[in-house]
Amino acid sequence: DAKTTQPNSMESNEEEPVHLPCNHSTISGTDYIHWYRQLPSQGPEYVIHGLTSNVNNRMASLAIAEDRKSSTLILHRATLRDAAVYYCILLNSGGYQKVTFGTGTKLQVIP
Amino acid sequence: EPEVTQTPSHQVTQMGQEVILRCVPISNHLYFYWYRQILGQKVEFLVSFYNNEISEKSEIFDDQFSVERPDGSNFTLKIRSTKLEDSAMYFCASCDSGGPTDTQYFGPGTRLTVL
């Protein structure tokens, strides 16, 4: 599986935008970039995914570099509820889409 | 919004006992998964299940583990003879098509404590 690299932790002030980076320099052409997050004491939840173009949904935006070797998850206004571990994951057409979680980025939101 | 449910939320058992963890996936989903997370560690894949059979399993999923979809709605994980190291949060997940653009929905987890 192609590997992703994320910072272990980040801090943000409440109501400020947050940019969570992910490097995936060995990404293949068929790998989709997914982001999941895990709130404290909860199961992981899907945030967003993309292939080549930037994507927006109600939770976040995903900015994908032109060479696809990196991406950034953008939370436009961080709330206390966004404090979680964020995982950047690559998925391709094989393997019944099992999700391989790394250690992710622990986001702390400061009131 | 439909959700994956899991019961019980917390299970305490003695070492060597059998436990069954239960999950109700989202009703029209076809792919089912179990993951576990030992306290303070990563979420780890255990097994995927499709069309009433295991499609993939990790090396953690040894002969002590089994999965079943007994009645078309429940999806269960059985551990035959629990060990201390089986203590973890166990998450069930389901998705619709299993493809790379599909969303996997996770349940809230069952905390298993083996004494």
C-alpha cells in the first residue's frame, strides 16, 4: 500500500481555519485520497475524498496538489467539536476497500 | 441518517471465555468489516466480509476469531477463547459497494475488557 505521512499533532484556535497536510509521494494513478477522523471515544468517521480535483463538502475541503504527491484537508472554521485524530488514507480499486489507518494528526482546538 | 450500531457497548469477560460482539450494519450495505483499536494505538483491520464469506483477513484474525451474518441484518465477531491481549475497542463498519470512492460507516464500538 502507498504510504502517507502526517504531522503527529497540530493546534488551532477556535473559529480559525485549519490546514492539515498529508504527504503521499508514492501515490499511484488509481489511488483515491480519503480523510477520516476519530473523535474521542468514538468510531472513525468519513470526512471527504478526492482523486485529482479539489473537493468541497459540508464538513471540509480537500486541496490536492497538481502532482498528487500531497494534499491538505481544510476545516474552514474549527470548532471544539473538530478536536479529533485526522487520518489521510489512500484507497484503490483492489482489496474490498479495507481502510489502513496510520497514526494520523491529533488536532487540538483551543477555545 | 442511517447508522451502524453495536452491542454491547462494554463487555467484560474472563480470560479463556468466548465472547460474541454484535453489529447491525446499515441495511442496504453489502460489505462488512471488523477493526480493533488497542488503547492508545492505531485502528487495525481484522476482517472484511462480502457475499457471506470472508474476503480478506489480517494476521491478527487467527483461528480464535470468526465472523457470521446469521440473519441478514446482524454481523457478529466471535472470539472463542479470549486472551488478555484481546482487550481493545472493536469497531464494526459497513459500506455499499466496497469501491475506492465508497464511504465506510463505522459503529461506536464495543470495549472488550479481558480479565
